[in-house]
Amino acid sequence: MDEQNSIQDNSCQDNINSENYLKAKKALQQGTSLLLSKQYVKAIKCLSDCLAIKPNNISALSNLGFALQSVGKVDEAIICYNKAIALAPQYLQAHYNLGNAQREQGKLADAVASYKRVITLNPDYVSAHYNLGYTLQNHGTLDEVIDCYKKVLAIDPKHRDAMNNLGNALFDQGKLSQAATCFEKAIALDPGYADAHNNLSLTQLLKGDFANGWIKSKWRWKTDQVNSERYLKYEKYLWQGESLKNKKLMLWTEQGVGENILFSSMLPDLFKLGAKVFVEFDPRLIPLFKRTYPSITCITPQKEQSQEEQTPKYDYIIPLGDLGCWLRKDISYFPKQPSWLVHDIKRAESIRSRYLANGNKYVIGLSWRSNSLKYKYKSIKLRDLMPILEIPGVTFVNLQYGDTTQERAELRQHSGIDVIDDSEVDQMADLDGFAAQIAAMDMVVTISNTAAHMAGALGVPTLLMLGVTPIWYWMLERDYSIWYSSVKICRQKNLTDWSDVIAQVTDGVKNMLDKPASG
């Protein structure tokens, strides 16, 4: 976050000959000095001493608020800021600090109002424009966000974070060429700017530029979102495309469950190259992958061992997400495989028989939301699926992770439609069971989340609902997935309007009803 100095001057307004003035001035000077050196606890003591003498000193109030906020006492900080504002309604810095505290509390509407007040008082206050844009990314429209960052850049054309975040907002709008230009400009401003490099890589991969996208994606290891210590620790042991015949290759996973499933489609390539494969999987995935790939050695993630203990066991090491650089260099490298994961067949049959006990012929699994922060426009609401849910002869099953009790209850109350929630399957704790549950479906209707990856890897017919700008591996325009043969893509035309997607999915489900149900 870009925040300009939030510490105020150390002036005390009083009779310069007053003993109290001297004491208050000294306490404020000491408190400000301690604040500048980040000695917040000591600063709080000094600033409180100043306010004990001069309770209406707005500089001391604002600085005390900043010190309190810095040690996590945000409620107390807000009280200080509000007192300062009550004493001096035009006090710019107190409004700005208040906005930061409100944002930290998650009171985004209040934070927006505070930043706008700052901008009204000073239209050239760069940090207020920037923080307003940053806050509106979670509490506003993309047009508002873009306007904020453009105002920052109009005042400060070299503001790299504003340039990068402008690119992110344009990316969300589907304006990929403009977004890429912003990321490139941010990189020009700071060639070592890892976030901008990583964002550019996501744009390149989304557009199918794998040759450049895979290489630039390695910048993710230098962003705050990714722990780079392990990567740097083993950098000299990384596989760089050398022969793998009779070599021990260890892969580790650093992304989500869905991505691990997606990247696991490349394991057969490694077997063909003669590698002895060791994979550090999420423990929940190990039963599924041991059944699928009996020859691999699955490793449960453990505490980091020393380099001397770890590396001699393997000839090469590589993160699972970096395999594409060598095995999926362009579209021609993607094999057409109907499925690759092997589920528990008996468990799937048992689950399916329970779902069809009501006499329906078909079972369709539903998943509709995600907790992704970067791709926050990909979720929909369960009630949005009503045109699909009204199709007769179908048992609908909840495949959505998290608590869906309220959504399903509201649906049942308003429509009489019941979406089955199977208490015998916990997809968060039992991914092998989740695989069996999905394998029991005739079809899966889902947004981009773990359910989509699991269904695709199992070869279950899937209707995937995508927003304007999807995650890179779904690419653009095409109505099929290059990773999963059984996945048909239904794409949104206008941001936040899912009506066209729902219409496509409804037609797809109806077409499925004309075909024989699964065994």
C-alpha cells in the first residue's frame, strides 16, 4: 500500500512562556521522534503525556491515533482521529488516517467517505486518490477504480503501484491489451517490480502466449503472495529441461488444490521421459493420486529440511506449476485426454444410488462461488441458477465448499426446490470422497473452482460458467478447455450479467436429458 507520511508536525499552540506548554511541547517532540523511529509503545506514552496537559492538541491526537493503530488498537485510534476532526474539521491528515483505520477494520464505505473528504480538501492528495481506488476495488465499480488510479497518475505519472493496479482493473474489465500496456509501463518505472511482471504473465498465458507467459510467471516467486525462500534455496537443483531418463525428480505444489489437479495432467509426460517421480501433495490428494499414478511416490509436506538433507535424494527439483514451461510450450503440446484421475468406483456407485432414490433419472452437481481475491467477479448466487433448477427429472447436489445452509434454505422457501447437501462427503477434508461424489454425477455445473478441475480430470461432462476475464488456464473465446476434454465453457459477455451464461447452461442441461443417463 502506498501511504504518505501520516505523522503530524510537533507544534503545540499555547503561551510560549507557559510551563505546561514546555512540558507538552517536549512530550510531543519526543512522541513524534519515537513514532518516526517506529517505537510505537514509547510514542504512545509520550503523546498521552502531552494530551494529559493539552487534551485538545490536534497534532498529538492524530499522532497518538497513528501510534495506536500501528500496535493494533484500531478502535482507540479511530477515537483519537475523530476527536482531532471534531476540533478541526478541515484537518486533512486526521481524515486520511481515519480512512486508513476504517479500511483496516473492513468498514469500506466509511473509508471511502473519509478519502473523498480528503480529496475535497486537497484534490492533489495522491495517497488519498490511491487508497480510494484500492478500497473501491472491494467496494465499488471498476469504472470508479480506474478513475482513481488515472487521477493518481495525472498527478504522479511515475506512481508504479497505481499503474499496476490500473492494469489490474482493466484486466478485470477484459481490456487485456490496455492492461498489458499498464503492466509494461509499471515495469519500465521499476524493472524489478515483481507484481507487475507476474500480472503481465497472467495476461500472456490467458491470451495463449505460453512461450513468454511461462517464463515470466516465475516472477511470482518474488511477489509478496508467494513464499520464495524454498525456490531460492533449491534454485541450482531446478529442472531446466535436461534428460530425465532414470533420474529422480521431486515436484512440490505451491498453489491451490484445483491448480494441483490441473498441473497433475503433466505427470504422464514425465513418466514417458523416464523420470522417477516424487510429488509433495496436499495430504488430502494423496489417496486419489496414489490410485491414479501407482508409480509415483507421494510425499506429505513436512517442515523444511536442511539443503544437505533434502537435495541429495533427488537429481532435480521443480515446482509443479513450472512444468508447463517445458511440457506445454504451446497449444500443440496439449494432449487430448478424456480423463486421468481414477476415483473410487464402488464409493461413487453407492453415492449415486442414494441420490437417485427419489426416482429421478439424472444427477447434476452444482457449485457457484469462490473465495478468490484476485478473481472476485467469477462467483454467482445460487438463486441465479433458478432456470436450471426448474428443469424436471433432475436431482441437484451441492458441490459448493463452505457453509451453504442459508442459501439452500432460502431457495427451498421461495421455490420449493431442494439442493441435496450430502453430509457423508466433506470435500474440504476428504478430496478422495469428493472425487467419488463428482464421478457419481451425470453432469457438473460450476464456476471456476475445485469442482471444475475435479470434474474435468475425472472426465465428467461439465458446463463451466466463466466471467468476462477468467483465470488464465481457461483462456479466451473458445468454448472448450485445452486442459479438460469434458469441459464445455459458457462465457459471460458483460461483466456482472450472468443471464446469457445461465441461458447457455440451461440449454446444455436440457440437451443432456435427451441422452441416456450414466450407469
